[in-house]
Amino acid sequence: MPFCSHCQKPLQSTLWCGACQQLQSSGLQTDYFSVFGLPPRYDVDLKSLERSYHELAAELHPDFFATATVAERRLSEGLSARLNQAWQTLQNSTARAQYLMGVWKSKTPTHERDLPTGFLQEMFALQEELEELLEAKDQQALATKHADFLQRLNDLQHNYQQQLIELKENTPDTTFCKQIQQQLNAERYLLRLLERCSSTSSETDL
Amino acid sequence: MAYSEKVIDHYNEPRNVGSFAKSDDQVGTGLVGAPECGDVMKLQIKVENEKIVDAKFKTFGCGSAIASSSLATEWVKGKTLDEALAIQNTEIVEELSLPPVKIHCSVLAEDAIKAAIQDYRKRQETSSESTASA
């Protein structure tokens, strides 16, 4: 457990000491979970996370450091930015999973570009199919594809979220990390297919 | 974001779009993807006497990914396999003036060239093995 650099009492958040009201410069480097005093786990109570976010945001706000030293004002800006990044990341279910993979990376090798066997071939084939449907402007077939992909995306997200929630260890083994990373990678490709279905033309963005 | 004229040129008029028959022994196929954005790229080479005589690509992705792979097919043509293996993504970045956020597109193109050559070489090994065992 981290301790306050001023009063040495245990810290709830690594950004700020509730006991002596001091900013913690070490908070600029600590992980996003400990910013909220949480262990690095996927299942997060979003309501209490949001509450902590607002409370901390109020304590750290640079407006309250207008008359403080330059160093303290800078620190409050830095810590506020850190808090915002932590909140943005942890409140999003996909970003939170990706962030956890990063936390585990130091302990277990990751498989950054890994995909399930044959997945890329399948994505390429599906993209080719979509291209034909887009050219033919077959709205009905596109809507069916869109529904299929959405279902598949939901199943995929549900599956890895479940795996992460049920995880018992603090640092999972390589096989587990590989499984999660593969699904997170696959998610991007599915999102891409979905985007393409709903685009009205076959034009891609530069 | 502003794109270089070269990217726009390749995007509007991509060179060497299409595909060769995968089963052709002279052909090597590289299929790669970028998990960062979900782009997929297929690059194929046709080889005669260790020299790339033709190349085709098909990319589902952003303009920079299309331009990178289009340029890659232009560059590998006429090169030996070893010369093509030496192509670096940084050369593609420079030629197309890709911004930092699009560097992964050039990496994808380099990976596609390498994957195609690897696939070609693997096919040569297996076909010579099967000839030897026949």
C-alpha cells in the first residue's frame, strides 16, 4: 500500500492524501487503478468509480492552487490530467481490458498482434464480400451482415469480459493473456467491418 | 489532417490492384493485418528465377494503407527476393510523407512483402520436397 510522502499515512488515491490534503508527485507515475485506490482487476464498480473521480477532480483542480507555489500549481495540473486519463480509460469496458493487458505485460509476455487461427483470412474474405454488396448497393444484404457482425461483436465482448471478471489471480498466466489479447485484437477487425456496413458508399476515409 | 500528394495519387489511382491464383507455384501471398485499426492487406508476388516479375495487392483500410501497399508493389517489381526483403518501412514513410499516426500503415506494407516472400519460399521447399519424394 502506498503512503503519503508528507504525513506517511496510507493513501486511498495515489494522487492525493485525504489525511493531510497534500498532492502526491509520485501519483504522476502510478497505474490508473491505484489512482482510485483500486487493485488491478477488471470488475470495477462504475458508480463508485465515478464518485471517486468527481471527488478527486474537485480536490486536485488547478483553480484551488491559484495562490499556491508554481511547483504545486504545475503538480495539480499534472495530477488532474492523470486523473482524467485514468477515468477515461477505466470507465470504458474495452479500454479497461486493454489497459489491464498493459499492466500484466511487465510480468507475462503478451501477444500483441496475435489472432485466432484463420481469423485474418476470414476477415479478408468478409471484406471482399462487403465490397461486392456495397458496389451492388444491396441494402438488405448489408443490413443482414451488419446484424451478424454486431451479434458476433457482442458475443466476443461478453466472452472476454466474463473471462476477466472470473479471473482469480492478480497476474494471470501467458495462456490466459494470449486468449484475451486475441479477442481484443479481433474486436478491432469486427468494429471495422461494422463501420464499413453502415457506410453509405464504398469510399474509405483517407 | 493533410495528406501528401503522393498518398492521394496512390489512393485515387492505386497501382497493381488485384490478385494471382494462390495455388500457382510461382506466387507468394502475404496476408497481414493491423490490430491498431483493423486494416487488412494482401500482397502477392510472382517470381521467376529468384526475381519478382509481377506484384498485386488488395487492401481494406485507410488511404495511407492503400498507398503504402500500392507503392510496395511498385517497388518490389524487378527486384530479387533478397533486395525486396531489404525494403524498410521508413523508406515508405519518407516517400509518402506519412504522418506519425500513419506509420503503422508502412509497417504493414513491409510485413506484407516479407510474408509474401516467406510464403513463396515455403512453397518452393514443399514443392521440391514432394518432387524429391515422388
